[in-house]
Amino acid sequence: MSAMPLADLRAVVGDAHVLDDADAAAGYLTDWTGRWTGRADAVIRPRTTEEMAAVVSACAAAGIAICVQGGNTGLVGGSVPPVGGDPADRPLVLVTTTRMTDIDGVDTIGRCVGVQAGATIDAIDRRAAESGLRFPVDLASRESATAGGLVATNAGGIRMIRHGNTRSQVLGVEAVLADGRILRRWTSLVKDNVGYDLPGLLAGSEGTLAVITRVLFRLVATPGDTIVSVAAVHHVADAIGFLGSLTDRGLNIEAAEIMTEAGITLVEEYGPRRPVAARAPFYVLVETSGTGDVEAVVLEALESAPVADAVLEPGPARALWAAREQHTESIARSSATPVVKLDVSVPIRALPEALAELEAVAGMVDHPCRPILFGHIGDGNIHVNLLDVPEDRVDELTAHVFGIVAANGGSISAEHGIGRAKTAWTHLGRGEVDRAAMRAVKDAFDPAGLFNPGVLFG
């Protein structure tokens, strides 16, 4: 193993973009939740794919591990280095795409746009809007979540019910392989069936196979006028039935979210108003589009649904959406300890039972725990947030939650990935042969195990 080639790295990216001072690097080493703080010998900030390739090549030659970071909005510890540094005790650098923010001109005929990995969701969507189009992935963290991170985690978000996950939006990628070579699969062709789907493989790989530097994203038409409704319901099944009633009437579901009374009450404490006057165990927020008088059709569906109270507004209805989008911030401000955030999914038919069991998890333990649940009801994705949990009880409680999810036929990771937080439980969703096949893919792309050590595989 060679010495840390800081001089070579500075020659590639410039002195100002190799941070080996502890104070300068600190902001990159703790994740968004505050639960994970890792150790790196330096933080490297390339500007181009070519610079990234030169950095990776130099690190590979010296046997230096690399942690890859985008917007650092992840919730499973995958975007920061291991707590004790590299598990194999090699030097480790964190490579961030924070300076890689270029966005190409929009191809309005092919409905696509090329972006660097550090471009944010909000910036991409604004560029698409200039051409009357829309970026089909949307997250509450849109102003900080980046293109590379979206692809690396195969993020879903609030528009997944309408457009699919991030993998469905990827037409092409440019990525740096573990030896520094640049892989470029870049075409706007609707049909291109030559060999393996490498862009699809990199989607969801969590930085363990390559460093994504550019992405060619599909864009979609804007939905036109939308109606946003929030209904208070007594049963999860009533919320699911309301969605079915809307689609049966020919409307498009652009987004569908479920919240609980505990969550709405918590959000209300920090500012955003309660969306409806009546109180109920659950609240369903639905954004719909369609032809004709969409508002009249939504009202008709509400009148026939078992709802305690409801309100609707023309989109974007930001005040109604605030009740959902302020959940994460309100939860973080309220908890006495770093929030235990578990992103899971279950079959939609199992949502009523799973939500009830997850809300009751506090009664299964002998320590503080306040569950706040919300998520994307249209695809079965539940964001489980456990507040006030003592640090030494996190794993025990996580095991309880994942046991409930597995018993209901669900997944321990719906859209945030495995990262470092969930590696001990991957057997709940992937069998032995499945895990061995994934390991073989990792070994083929990164035989020295330099990329994101400890992520996905532990």
C-alpha cells in the first residue's frame, strides 16, 4: 500500500478541494440524522468526471478506500465513512459531488436532460419547467438531495405512485469504475436492448459498484391542473378505499400520503396548521389530475367515502402539503435522542395490520419510545420514526420493527437503501443465494473492495 497521495489529489482538484483539516472536513462526516459520524483521512471535491476518474485511479493505485457522498440526505449511514474508518484499516477518503452541479439543455423532443451527479432535484425540476416539462422524482429534501444520490439509492418519493422509482427515470449514466475507467452508457433511445442493463444495475447500488458522475434522466409532461385533498379517516382501509374510488372514476393519482393523529399533532406544535378541523386516527392526502372537472369528481368521491372531515384545494396547495412535508423536521426537533428512522414497505393489503402493529411497538419495550408513522400509502411505504429511544436500545427496537415488517411480507428498505444501518437484517429480505449473487456482482466491479466499505454488505 502506498502513502496517501494528497499531493497527487491536490494536483487534480486544486488545493482548496482537498480537505484534510479536521474542522474543514467535519461537516461531511456526519449524516443528516446525526446518528452516524465517520472518519476519513481527507475529503475530496472533484468538479468533472475526468477529475473524479483521476482521483479514483490514484486511490486505487495506493489501495485507498473511497466513500462516495452526494447531498448527504440519506438516513441509513451510507453517505458517510464508517465510524472507525475503513474496516480493513486502509486509508480512506470521502469523495463528494458537491461541486458537480451542471445541468444540460433539455431535449424537448426526447423529453430528457443530462445532469451532473451533484445537481439537486429542485434545480433539475426548475430546468425542466423552463421547457414545460417536469422531473418525475420528488422528495421533501428536494433542495439538497442530488441526482447521484437518487440513483445510488433508487429513491422513490412522493410521485412514485404516478411515475415509478428513480430507476424508471434513468436513460443513461456516466460513472467511474474502481480502476478509474469511465463507463458511459448514454442514449435517449426508447429501445436499446444490447446486453446487460448497467444503468439499472447501478441504480440502488449505494456507491458500492461505481461513482456515478452524470445521469441522463427522463422527463415527463406536467399534469396540468391538480386537486389536493386531505381527508380524516378512522381506518386505514377507508383511506385505501378512497384511492380506489378516485381511480375508478378515471382520475390519475399524482401522490398519495398517509399520516397519523400523533404526527399531525406534532407538526401543528411547530407551525403548520391542522389541515382539517375534525380529529381522526389517520389522514390521507391525495393529489389528483385528469380531464374535465377534477374537483367535482373528487368531491363526488369524498361524499361517498367514510370520511370524518375533508378539505380540498387546487394544486400545488402548499399549505396542505406542509402538513406532510414538515413531519421530518418536526420529528427531529421533538425527539430527545437521534430519531430511529426505519423506511419499510408492506403489501398494500397488509397496511392496516402493519400500521396497527407498528404503532403498538412502544408497548413492546421497557424504555422511552414514541412512534410517529407516515408514508406513501399508494405503494405501501411506511416511514417509521421512533423518538426518545436510548442509544443502547436502538438495535433491539429495530429488530422488533423489522420482525413486524417481515411477518407482514414486507421489505426492510423501501427507498432509502441498506447503508450501514441495516446490514445485519438483509437476510430478512434476501435469501442466501440472492446475497451471494449480489456479492459476486460487487466483487466483479470492485475486486479490492475500495468503494463504500461496510455499506450494503457489512
